[in-house]
Amino acid sequence: MLIVVIWTAIAIGLYQCSVQMAYTDEDITEEAEENGEEIRIIQDESAGETAIKENVPELPFDENVRILLMNQGYKGIYHTELRIVCSEGLVVTQNEEVTEYAPDSEFVLSAGDFADEHMICITGKNGGRIQIKNIGRNSSAQYRGTLECYPAAEGIVVVNELLVEEYLYGVIPSEMPSTYPDEALKAQAISARTYTYFHKKSYAYPEWKAHMDDSTAFQVYMNCEEMQSTTRAVDETKNQVLAYEEALVESFYYSTSSGYSGGASVWKDIVSEADNYLIETGEELYASNSEEGEQAYRQYIDNGNEEDVEYHEAWYRWNYARSLDGDAVKTFLQKIYSLSQSQPGMVRIRSRYLSSDQLPNENAVKDIRVLNRRKSGMVSGIMIETEHFRVSVMSQNAIRQALGYTQTIVTKNDGSSYIMGDILPSAYFYIDKIYDNNEETGDTLKQIIIHGGGFGHGCGMSQNGAKGLADRGLTAAQILAYYYNGSIMDIGELIKCQ
């Protein structure tokens, strides 16, 4: 049973233009933090550089969070130019020199405008929100707090520092539709706040002392404008977080489940006691790696269960056909080889005679089959066979990358279409195979049809599930209890327990 502990008082921190007041360089340790199956690495593909999320020591309670703002289309962390306005006017500080700009006047900042290596700090007068006009979000991106702009060889890096509660004003409508029931929005607010404080313990981008970025790698922030319903959900749950055995948890959430939750096994094979806050549901039969279990899961995907919370959701079920004929097989095998280079622990290529870099030269795929499932039905291992190679792909994320194909069509439960990115909607699926009977090469796969369910990694709270539970009359606390073990605590009280 979830409990709510009310915190009696909390000091409101002032915005800071420089993180030197709160942190020093000595706060950064040299060791990268391991997260699940592999070290968490945030890759900026456009720049070809890697920022490793490093451990920092626990600090006294701090209400501010620092978010690195990705560029247009979330393609990378470097901006070529920034066009910034504020309805109240701007205050721009560089090298202790302060320049004020009139209301609605535009401040344009290019990489060449930095006289030295010092950052430029931008605030809105009278607490006004700062709009970046050319950042390319779904709505006009208007930021609370301060913007810190750093010069880099590749362009400008922007970090938004603001209060956690104000950060959540921009997260909740970007992560969950503002029209969802109030209790679902409150559950989302508590989960997102917990996730935020968990990630405030370390830096994803240590060079700029940013805890997270604003993309799907963490929590989407300011992609949609603040809404009254989502702001109210944040305010009505102020400072409430999820804890397990009086420790802050990493409260994962995702779009839609296939009917069962994956639990901590989504991220790793060995589940420690600390992971018991993540609830896994499903049938042990699915995880038996037997023909009986596979057939049972196929029937579940095909027929569903009307008692499932998301039974009527568009993403509850989906299907996708992929050609493995002609040039398509080369594209597929090249992607598999590339994944083996970027994720060698997750994608392993074996052959008696040939080196792994010869995999893309194979002319056909003979088989793709499921090796392992979790009891939730999630595929945790597949095998791909060609004439000369056997490739094992492990972990839900690598499997989704291996089988996904950008710009192809996925048909959802309601008959609508979705244009896929480069990753499969989920790892909850089974595969139908269509063979080409060739006398010279034998049976080879001409096409695969993937029948799946859900959208996202499947760990923690399903957002559409939260909506469905709220529609059934459950409170935010009851919704969270459905997906997590533990309790709701005030962040201030939780820190006192540490």
C-alpha cells in the first residue's frame, strides 16, 4: 500500500548563472556509472563524440536541475545559431559585462560571438520565459530559469538551469497528453519527478554539468507547451517521489504495454534485490523456451485479453512486414554487422570460416527465430542464420534495432499506419516467416511478418495503462502501486533518511 509523507517545509533555491556555486570540478569522478546491461553512454551522432555519464557524490538537497537542450530535430547537442527573445526583455551576461535587451527584441548568438571560452548567461527580465525561436519543437519553446551558452569547436552548447518543479511543467505535457485524466497526469508527475531526482545524482554531460538532455534518451522536455491540467498535476503532487526501502528509484515509464510489464529484466539478466520495486507480470509458460510456450504467446498476441487495461489502445497490437529479398537482405545484414561493432556484447557473429565483416556479403537469410522470452513475453534473444554465419542478438533494445527498418509501415490495432524510425515499436512479438524455395540455395527467407504488441521498452509504468486505470477510477497512488513496489515519499523527507 502506498503512503504519502508530507514534508513540512522546503527552501526555494535561487537560479544560478554559474554551476560553480553548487559544484566544483572535484565533484566529478573518473569512473563511468554502469546502468543495466552496459555503461550508459549518450552519443552525439552528428559530432561523433561520446559523453559518459559519470558518478558524482551525493549532495545536500538542491531544487535545481540542469538540462542540455538538443538542437533542431534532436539531432545533436551543438547549435550553429540561437535566436532568442523574451516578452519581458533579456539580460545577457558575459565576462561580468551585463547587456539588457528590450521586450520582444531578438538576441542572435552565433559560435563566433564568443570572445573567449567563457559561457554566456541569459535570463528573462521579471522572471519572463526565454524563447528560442529556431530550436524546432512542436510548440514555441519557452524556457524558465536561465540559459547557459557554452562555446565549442562544433558550435554552441545550451544548458537550461531551473527548478525541478518548473522543469516538470515542461516535461509532463511533452510526455503525456494533457487531456488524459487528472489521476493519470498526477501519476506521471510523480514518476517523472522521481526519475529527475534519480538522475540529479550524476551528470550525463559532465563537461557542462548537465544532468540530462531534453530528448527521449531521458525525458522529453518543452516539446509541447505548458498546459493548465499538467501544471496542476505537478503542483498537486509537489515534491512527491517514489521510494523503495527508503531509497530513491529510477522510475521508468513508457507509452503502451502489450498487456504485461517487463520489470527489471528489460534492462539486465541478473536482477538484484534493489530492483524489486519494478513489477514484472506475465506467464511463466512464455519464458519456458518451449514450443508450447511459443504457441501460447502467439495466441495471446493474436487474440489479446479484453481484461487488459490497454485492450482498446491503438498500440495494444501491431504488425509489420519486412522484405529479405534482393538488396533488402544486404541492408539488413549490414545493419546487423554495424550493431555488432557498436554493441559487441549484445550482437555476436560466429562463423567457422569467415571473418564477421563478411556478413553483409551473404546473399540470403535462412532463418530468424526467437531464442528466449521473459515471462512477460518480451523477446530477450534472437538467432539469425545465413549460409556461413550464425548471429545472436541479445537485449530488447538491440533486438528492436536489428529488426526495425526506417520509413517502413507498421499497422496498428485500430488499422492506422505508423512510419517506423530505425527501431521496432517493442520487443513483444512473434515472427511469421515466408520462404523462397530455391533449388540452388535451399529454403531462404523472402519476407518476415512481425506480429507485436505495445510501444516502448515495457519497463515500469505504461502511460496509456495509467490512463486506462484512471478511467476505471483508480487514484494516482493506486496507479503507481499497480506498476511499482514501494511508497510515495516527500523528497525532502527521503533525503533526511539517507
